[in-house]
Amino acid sequence: MDPAGKRFYRILRVANPTQEDFFSHAALGKQPRRTLTVEEAERWRGLSMFDSLRHAVSHQERSPFVGSYLAELRVPEDHGLVARRTTPTPGHWTIWGDANELLAYVVGIIDLTEGGGE
């Protein structure tokens, strides 16, 4: 692992993230459009992140509605989060943890509207 911690990238709609940007769909009170499987419900309570800039940019290019900014997080080895690969999407991870803790791990913002992911 990188001595500075594991890097993750979260796609955002805003350049200045707040705690709410690290809330899951469930924590935001959003209701799924259909009945979820147990595995899907577990992901609903987590956050989507990517393990590389390349994977995050690739996903954002395929689904630009998710946002135009990336938060780069450096998560220390002794973190209290749960991080697991939960889909076959390349580089995609689901992260479960405290929103304030996640926000504190943000070390930079990349503006994809200005070619920041290239």
C-alpha cells in the first residue's frame, strides 16, 4: 500500500464537497425504484468510489450525469472503514463509513470540465 494510504476517487457534482456528498443513498433518505436484493440493499447503504483516476474518469465519461468533479481521498491503513469490491465494474469499490471521516480524507479535487482527468 502507498505509505500515504490507499487512494480512492469519488465522483461529485460540486467542487467543494460537504459531509452530505459522502452520504449513501440510504442516508440521504432516497428510496430505490424497485425492491432490492440483499446485496443491492447493502450497496445502497454504501458509497461508490474508484481505485484509480483512470477508472473514475472512464466511469464519469460513460455516465456524465453523476458529476463533473472528483474528490481524491487518501485513506490511512488504520482506517475504520469497510471497503469492498462489489460489482464487476473495473476499479469500482463500495465504501461504508462515517461521512465526516471520509470528508476528512479528501486531499484534492479534480475538475473534469477543465480536462483535469487527462
